Amino acid sequence: MKKVRYIFVTGGVASSLGKGVSIASIGALLEARGFSVTIQKMDPYINIDPGTMSPFQHGEVYVTEDGAETDLDLGYYERFTSANLGRENSVSTGQIYHSVISRERRGEYLGRTVQVIPHITNEIKNRIQLLAQMNPELDFVLVEIGGTVGDIESVPFLEAIRQFRLDQGGDSTMFIHLTLVPSITDGGEIKTKPTQHSVKELLKQGIQPDILICRTALPLDADVKEKISLFCNVTASRVFSAPDIDHTIYEIPQIFHSENLDEEIIRYFRIENKSGEYLMNLNPMLSKWDQVVDVFRNPRRHVKIAVVGKYMALHDAYRSLYEALTHGGFPRHIAVDFIKIDSEKVEADNYRDLLKDAQGILVPGGFGERGVEGKLLAIRFARENKIPYFGICLGMQCAVIEFARNVLGFKDAHSTEFDPDSSHPVISLMEEQTSVVNKGGTMRLGAYPCKLREGSLIADCYMQPQIQERHRHRFEFNNKFRAAFEKAGMLLTGLSPDETLVETVELDRNLHPFFVGTQYHPEFKSKPLSPHPVFTRFIEKSAGL
Ligand code: GLN
């Protein structure tokens, strides 16, 4: 079996320093050197998963191929690397306790007292090791410990990784600590004290960091690095700065590379080739990241996309969606600017004004009735004015409702999610779903295959007859209405292979230049190095190309 190396990333001083993006960027650099990596997130909250949390609190729920509802950081991991993540990559305190308590109820602890050490910490360690057991080809397992060092919640995780190093030895484990190095006044004196305290906090848990990555406004100079090195007991060559970025998070792999972070990781683990030299080969993949960054630096044109949704105040609530739209501009060097519109504020007397600058309109996924009427107004505006439209999940369902009401003349058409008594329930629960009552984990989740009608707009985007995309919803297009929609020009061009489920809808090309709805969430599969074809086409059409 290959020797697998573990890199643990903790965060200190403040939350939201970008641990997820940092660890994903390290993953990208290791992959660029030819290593196989996976990334795991440890979330200290008690929820089993974020599936039932409000996007306002926790940002979007990221769905993996195998249908796990996970933290949005997994989205960064998949966008920056080619790792295929699944349920095992997302761990929460809730899951850990749930499995330990279930085992206790089954009597598997044979009468022993069940305790945080060793039972909870063992369970955490097992979860870390599971990934390498499942994939013996892995070179690196990167583990992000959520939260900030010093939080009560993260203590068992820190204890578990401390033990992990004791079990595995220092030559296969590394601790990276991401901290903040602020300056009191703009461009003024740089303060290392918070970092010193944060490292002390880690030391209290028995963890001496091997590498420090310091978030700063500007790159740290040698003197500051020396000072941090001295006080934190980390060699100066292993103190890195992560300065604020100019354009895009996709610069971060290059920034880390220019600071030699990837090289230091290779040295630390003493990864050598057969002749005993460190594996320092140049980075073939970095040129691709260069191209991505170049689009941000030198866009050839801009396009304005209106996103009409419920959680507009928090960018993270639709994180993957904004990323996918941005990637969609890459092939033609188009910078995508967002017009964020709160659907609850869209009314009959203001929608024209709100949408007047939009070159393309997108309605994202969502739950609950709030704002639905505003979304319907925006969709009608896009349909009637031939503005490119892309509806995702609820955005597709709303496009179906709008068409039913305003084209087919079914005035009370609705989804049974919002109006169970509608006489035209164009979106409804499948028969077999009607008995479902639990809220968590009761949806159609994860990847399902879908076949595309030859010659359709959507098939032209993908350029293949069958695709596989990720879902997260309960309600479906109601098959009773298929014929009526097709006849009037809303074509049901993507179906499940057994043809029982409608997966995509589109307006006949003679009626509209680009009007597409997908029951699935394509945004989860878009990456900067391989933008998603439907987003790419949507952006091109919106830019008038
Ligand atoms: N609320 C809708 C459903 O459950 C749509 C879900 C979504 O947009 N993700 O089917």
C-alpha cells in the first residue's frame, strides 16, 4: 500500500479567514505536482449535516455526487481539485456522537463507560483513516478542522488529531495553522500578538504547528516572519503570508506557489524520487490557473446577470451558483457582473425597473413560498422580452408554473409545495413520496442520469446524449401535463432514462433564444478549469454572442 500523508489545517484568531479556500489551494498545488489528494471537512456543530440549516446562517448546502448534503467548503475542494468527494468527506460532531451513541445502544461497548477520550476521539480518527482505506491510491488526505482554535466545540477534534500524530508519527502528519496578522492602521504596524496567542492556544491542546499561513493585507517581510518564527517556534521558511487577493480566489494556488508552500510541504515529508532528490518538478497545471486568473485581469467584455432569489444578502447562500456563472464566462473571456435581486421585493410595479439592465436572468433553487410570485414576474419578463433565462430546480419549477399560467391559461397553476389545492398542480410530489414526513434527508439527492433529446438546446450545450447531474428537491414536473406543455412550445427535453421524470425544460428555439430550466443543480459540477457547458452557453447568449 502507498504511504499516505495527512495534512491538518486549523484556524486561529478569527473565523472566515478562508481556511476552505486555502486547503483547497494546497490540494490544487499537490495535484499539480502529480499527487492524488482528497480533502475532508470536520464541522464542530451538532447537526448531522447542514441539510436542515438556513442558508442565511450557514451558506449553501453543497451536494456531492453520492447525495450527501455537506458544508459549502466541499464545493471549494471540488472546484480546486479533481478529487471526487462523497459522504465520508464531510464529518460533524453530530455524526460522530450519533454513531458512538448508536453503538452504545447496541451494547457494543461491553459495559464500559463511554467517554470523549477515547471513544469520541477514536471515532474521529476512524473517519480520518476511512478515506485512505476506501482509496488506496491516495497520496494525501487533507483535513480541515472547522471553527477557530479556542472554541469549546473543536476541542475533541484537536485532541483527536494530536493523538493521530502520536499514532502515525511526524513523518506522515503535518499541522498547518492559518491565522490573521492584522495591522492596526491602514498600512501601519503589523501585529503578530494575536498569532502568538493563537499558537499558544493550540499548544495547550498539545499541537505544535509545522507551518503557519498568515492572512495579511500585504505580504509579510522577512523581519516579521522572523519574529513570528521565534515566538511561535516555527522555522521562518515555514511562515507564509497569504496576502489579500486582487481579483479572484483562483489566484491563491499561485500565491502559495510563489511563496514556496508546496515545495516546503514536499521537503517536510521528505518525498524523494528514486535517486534521493526531493520531488521538485515544475508545475505543469499552474499554467491553467494562470489562464483563469488572466480572465479576471483582462476581460474582453462584461455581462450583467440578474440572480433573482431569496437569500441575496449572503453571497455564500448561492456560492456554487455565482462561481459557476463566473466560470461560464471564462472560455470567451467574459467577466460576469451580478445584479442581485431579492425576489420578495419584486412587484408588478417595479420588476421592469429592477431588471432593466439584466442581459440574462437566473432563478436559483429554493424552498418555501416566500418570493415565488416575484420570481414568476422575473421569469415572465425574461420570456416575453427574449432575455436569456436559466432556471435551476425551483427556478425550473417556477418557469413551468409561469408558462402554465400565462401561456396555457391555467390561472391557478402552482406547485403543490405552495398550493396543495391547485386545480393545475403542474409541479407535484411523485406518488411514492406522499408519505414522507421527515425533513432531513428525505429528498431526491445526488447524481441521477438524464437523457437529452437529440437536437435540443440542452443537448447542444452538453454535446452528449446522456448526462449525470446532482439533485436536491422533493417536487417534480407533473407528468399529466406533458402533452399540453410540448404542444405550446415548452419542450421537455431531458428525461430520466426510464422516462418517468422530467429533468429539463426549454422553450422552442423559434420562440426564444435561450430559455432553459433544469430540475438538477448543474452549479455543483462547474470548475474553473472545466466550466459547465450550460452556464457557458447561458453567459455567451446573455453577452449576445
Ligand atoms: N422546493 C423545491 C422542491 O423541493 C425545489 C428545491 C430546490 O430548488 N432545490 O422540489
